[in-house]
Amino acid sequence: MENKRVIVALGGNAILSDDASADTQKNAIKSTCEKLVKLVSNGNKLIISHGNGPQVGNLLLQQQAADSEKNPAMPLDTCVAMTQGSIGYWMQNEMSKVLKENGINRTVVSLVTKVCVDANDNAFLNPTKPIGPFLTKEEAKLASEKDSCKYIEDAGRGYRKVVASPKPLGIVELDAIEKLIESDIITISCGGGGVPVVLTENGYVGVEAVIDKDLASEKLAEQVGADMFIILTGVDNVYINFNKPNQQKLTKVSVKELRKYISEEQFEKGSMLPKIEAAIAFVESSESGVAVITSLEKLGEINEGAGTVITRD
């Protein structure tokens, strides 16, 4: 795998653990970059996207706690942009350090990216995207009574606030990203799914939503003609009957098979399902592109068959 356009969509575990301090997150990002550098050393054009669910949730809590007439809380789209900037800043710094340590002379740039959505998307009527920290059932109930927002159980790990998650229609800064890729610059874009905007007569306007970062990353992969789309998550492979006695690991699976599993509701909404949908969309949009879902730890073993590889029918 050389001289390919490779998009890596990082999961939250690549950035944030139980400790939300800046130093801990920067250390996690450096460890992530040490694994990503192999893709660069092979001569590939690397484009990185990342999640921001925990970070934007924590930032919203900070904004609400400090909300006052003189210091009003920022809206959700602005908080997405703020976390894009902070995570992108950490990532370009740590990636630059790791490149230098490996004797690789490459520039790294993070780009605050807007992603266009449809103002009439039904997602605004049915919020499903988890953001923020995990809460107990009792904590979620108290939080809901306070902010009138919806909280749901997320993959058995606790309760999280959910917001609208409209489908991405296109990357607004696509031309700039294309020029960065052509210039062999490692590009960090579409952080947190991008800042959600709608197109009006007066230009783009931000909306209160969070776009799923895997779906936004797929749209980016599709629009820049990526050769490989890698989605990193907390497990080494996709499973059916996950966490059940008859759990089954998928190593190579067709789009047709995945659609059957989706109809059986094998994948959690807001968790594995968007990753599956993103992989399917990319494979179907590309003549020869490959989609892989795996963990950060297995990233360096993809060429040896690690992860779940999604192919055409």
C-alpha cells in the first residue's frame, strides 16, 4: 500500500480516556500518531478525521455552567468548531513531533471544516447522536429534568445526551482539502463530523446538530477519491450477536451480507451502525476503494488481514 489516498477516521478512544485533562488527551493523541505514522512512512497521502463526542459534550457542560448575561453560552455548532480547533491543534502538534522522530519531513495542517446538511432532514425531529459523558440512569434523569433534552442508553455503557444527527451532503472546504492533499500535506479535517451548516440565500448558517464523524468522513473519502477508508473503533472487528454467547467475528464481508445484518438490527444505532453505513456507502461509491473497520491497536496489521474488510457484492 504505497502512494495511496488513505482516510483514517479516529474513534473517541484514540483521544480521550477517563481523564479529560488536556495533557492526558495530548498523550493519547501522540500514541495514536505513533501508530498512524506507518501509513505515512509507506508513502501514502494521509487524511485524518476524528470524533469529538466526549469533548463537545464536556465543553457544552462548561458553557452551561458559566452561562450568564455577560458571558452567554455558545451554541452547539460553535462548540463543534471550538473542539475541531483544539483537537486539531493537539493532533497536528503531536503528529509533527512523531514525524520528526521518524525522520519524515512532512507538513501537517488542521482545517476547521464545515459540512452542509439539509435543513429539512428528519433527524432534527428525532435526535439520536450521543454526545458528552456517560451517566447513570439517575444522573440522566436529573440532567433531562434540568435541560429538557433526551438521554438514551448507549451500547450498555451508560446514558448519554442525544442531539440531531443529519446526513452530510458535502464538504464545504473540499477544494482547499484537495489542494492540501495534492501538495502532500497531511490533512486533519472534518473533526467531529464537521461544523453542521445549511446553505441559505445569504451563505452558510450553522445549525444545532452533530454530524456523525464516520458518515462525514465517508463523504470526504468519496469526494477526494480515497483508495482506502479506515474506520477505527474500540473493537478489533465487527461482530454479529455482539456480547452474546453466539457472538461471531466478521473478517471479510460483502455489502449484501451487511444489509442483511442491518435488517436484523445487529448493529447499535449511534455506535456501530453508522460505521457500517459509512463503509457500505464508500465501497459502493468507489470503483476499487477498500473499507476497513478495526481498532487503533490493529492499524499496523491491516495489510496482514486485521480488521473487518468490506467488499462489494
